[in-house]
Amino acid sequence: MVQIKIKKGQPYPLGATVKNSGINFSMVNSSDEECGLILYHKQSGDIQRLVFEKKHRIGNISCFFVEGICVDDYEYNFFIGEKQIVDPYAKCILGNEVWRRAEKEPITMRSGFYQSQFDWQKMKTLHIPYHESIMYCLHVRSFTMHASSKVRNKGTFEGLVEKIPYLKELGITAVELMPAYEFEECEQEKERNTIEYQVKHFDKLLVDEVSDVSNVKLNYWGYKEAYYFAPKASYSANGNPIQSFKTMVREFHKNGIEVIMQFYFPENIKQGYILEILKHWVLEYRIDGIHLKGGRLPVTLLATEPLFANTKLMCEDFSLAEIYPEQESPIYKNLGYYRDDFMYDTRKFLKGDADMLKGFRYHMKNHNPKCGVINYITNYYGFTLNDLVSYDKKHNEANGERNQDGTDYNYSWNCGIEGPTRKAAILKLRRKQMKNAICFLMTAQGTPLLLAGDEFGNSQGGNNNCYCLDNDTSWIDWRLMKKNREFFEFVKRMILFRKTHSILHTPEELTMTDRLGLGCPDLSYHTEEAWKVDLSNYNRHIAMMYFGGYARKDKRTADDTIYIAYNMHWETHYFALPSLPGGYRWEVVEDTDSVNDELVASNQIEVKPRSVKMLIGRKYKKVRRMAGKK
């Protein structure tokens, strides 16, 4: 047994802090029960218990400084009374290194010591503004777990690094990771037998003959209370999750891609604890953004934390009046609204619902001077883009809850047949609807976010809630890339088109006025008549013209003027085209109904049912294709 010395410790930082002469241990105990430290020797198996005495307690914090142990030889936990506690501030969690699809036997989780040593290779953070970002939401394991991913390290942080060339080809500037911190993916039997669990899942227990309610179920996504300070060990290929995650961030940054992390905090998580967690990830792992999810989030506290001034903070709502009082504005716009409004309204417009023009027009222009706006048509909770146009109803039977889980409000349309079909007309319509959706996303002023795999038609077989499935349903099937290559190339073109035309993603809100006296408003609306729009509830078509003089390609060159006609009606409509200056003509650069370019010779265009047609006003020399189009 090693001889150790116990000295006076410091209450902060909480957890275990390694120093040259020893380790400072600090834990919170709000009870009167005896508490202390348990040391486990890795080789011998010896266990030592060190009790915090009254002199070691300050408020509800007990702390001491321990000399005489080597961090490489030990693991630790805390205890309160008879209960062992994994350190909630542990930077390294041991015992869950292997991903588990089912609970075979209880595992022992222990806290590991952590020393910050990593070569960042002079890496710099990117600070990409919201209006220049193209975001991409993914699950670390699902993204590369399928054999078709062709990566060496499937389902890991290293696997994401192997896919960086693909993400660059697509045009992504930021990846948003679903929970990638340590969590127990298998819920214990005892958790499901508690009153707390049964109350939380009362609605499920009301259903007759719900299968296997008492059995352990996989929590594949990880939206539960977790060990928030540590990267998930089973997502590391080399057995060192800290090094794996940092290497991933470094390599993403080298390639111009930001890393945004989702954090889910149940209502019982203390707000001060949340602040410490996020500080750690920003300082230690140099992440670029945080998407906050859960209850009782200290949003204003986090938004006013000076450390996060250059870190993207995204959630459903902010009290901007409290965060930026008296007309104050941020130097760097780091806050971002992450809401479902765009998703639901554009889905309704896509399938041709009545009275959606006003909402569609609002979302395409929506901009906030103090806060970014994140737009998405699909997300991990709900249908994939392919399933959105292939299913009217969810098909979650594989989840074992008799299709009772997952949202019923999908606002989807199967285009005439539920699920897979060989009918050419149905498949053509579905493909066109997917292209229309991408057009909505990439031509709206807010920041577009793609769900991983949507760019080549990934499907989950109509399952809109794969929270418990670790199989081909939830894994991205990369074989679809070959099958749907034409659609993938379309998505690439649309991303590039957005990037190369700054009028589609301006840093300031478009005003629909000629505020600079250029002879044309920055944004205008058109239908059968130029400069006029009919927003009647029965109409399902509108055109938007973006005047390029209000944005720049570079310091000397104004952007192109762009005209986009959206027709979600099941009938053809004719749109009037505003006149262009002498020498300029309208050129069709994209049409979701066809692949042909055309030079427009008249003052109107025909837009086929359920399609989008995009035009650019260019000085005419010869017909040119949109950048990237073959």
C-alpha cells in the first residue's frame, strides 16, 4: 500500500486536478452523510478509502490535496454514505470503452485522471459568421458505421476525420454532433422499475401490451443525464477519447470546418454545473459552437459569459432584451435561434397546403440583427428528406413501442404511394420534391442545416425516431450515393450557388427598398405580373428577385441579380420577368423539373407544377452554366 499524505485542499475547481506535487480532490456533498475518496490501483487491485473530515469541508464542498500517488497507476470514485459516485467533473470516464447494444451485465464506471497535453499544431479557431455557414447534423456512430462508408475506423471520431474530404466536396463549413460526451447507452433494469421512470414514461405504460417495457433498451442517441466533461470512450478508435476528439477538432479546423456540439441537460441539472461543463469544452477542446437542449437552461447566463463571445450558442430562444440592453449589439453575432418553425412551414408549402405563402415568404427573408437563424427541413428527430416525400405516416414498429413513439406531426406527403415503389412517375415526383426542398433551404437568408445523408437520399424506412436502433435503419447507407448521384450533384451545385452569391446570405436584413438609390429594391416579389404578388390563401406560387447591386462578389464587382420562381401548385404557372438593363438577359441556371438551360427571350417564364426555376441576369455573350454544373 502506497504511503500518501493528505493536506489542505482547494474547493475549486471541482473534481480531480492534477498538479506537480499531487492531486487536489473536491466534491459536492449537500447531505450529513460521511463522504470521501476511493482509490483503485490498476495493477494490484488494492482499494483505499480516504474520508473527508469536517476540517476539509467548506459550505457543501469537501476537498483535500493528496500527495504520494502516481496518476498513471490509479483510478478513483467518490462516495457518500454507502453509495459510490462517479465524479461528475471527471475529464475521463473508464469502464464504457466498448459500445454495448444490450445490457448483459452491469458495468463498473470509474473516474480517470486527466493531464492536458496535446499538440494543436498552431491551429486557429475559425469564427465563421452565421451568414456564411453551411451546417451538417450527424450522429458520430451512425455516420460511418455502415460497411458502405468505406472508412477504417467505423463509428468513431477517427471515422469522421476520414470523411473530411467528402464534407469539403459537399461544401460543409460546420458539423453539428449529436451527444458525443460519455453516456451509458444501456438503461439499467432498476432505472425502469423506479417511480421516477414510470412517471416519466406514463403515457407509454397506458398502452395495452406494450412489448418489453420492463426490458433494458438501448439509448442510442444519448439524450439523458451523462458524464458531461468526458468525450465518449466508445467513439474513440485508439482507446484515448481525449486525444481522438482533439485530433478530430484539429483536423476539421485545418480543413475550414467548425465543430458544434449538442448538449442535453435534464431539468435536474444545476445551472452553475452547466456553465462549468461548457467552459471546459470551449477551453480544452476548442469547439466552435454549442447547441443547448433540455430544461431549465441558463440561457441568459451563458449568452452573457465573456468566454463565449466568439462561440456559437444555439437554442430555441433567447431574451435578447436582457442580453443586449439599450440597443447594444454584438461585435460577433454568436447567438443563434434553432427552431422548428422553418421546418414545419416549408414542409407544408412543399406539399401544396393552402395559405402558406405568407409564412414561406417570411422564412425566406427571416433575419435577426442580433441573433443568427438556423434553417432546416429535416433533423434527427423526424423523417429524413427521402422519407419526407415517401411516407404519409411514421413507421416506428421496430422501436418496440407499437408505433406510439415519435411525432405524429410530420407534414409529409408520399407522392401517391406509401413507401418504396418502382413507379417511374412517383419516383420522378419524389426526386423533384427533394430538389425543391433543397432550393428552399439554400436560398433562404438564414443559415442552412442539412441532416447527414439527405444529400444522397438516405432513408430510415419511414422511422422518424431511431433513438433506440443501432442497425441499418439508423446507419447511413453510403451505397445510395451511387444510386442517387445526380441528386447529390444537385445538392453540391445548390450549396456552391449559395456560397458564390452573397445576395442570398447577406449579413444585414434585406429591406425590400431601394435604400442606396440603385434603381431597384434589394428584394422584390413577383407572380403573373412583375412587381406584384398575390398572397391569397389559395395561391401556391411566388417569385423573388434579389438585386445583385446590394451585395458584392468582391470589392470591385457587384453580385448577379437572381430571380427564383417557386411553384408548389399542381398546375403550371407563368411568371412575369422584370426588365433588365441593356445588354443583360435572363438565363435559366436551374430548373427542378428539367435539366436544360435556356436563355429567356420573352418577358415571362413557364414554371411547371411543383417545381422551382432559378434565373440570373447576365450580360449576354453566350449561354453559361451555373458553376459546378456539367
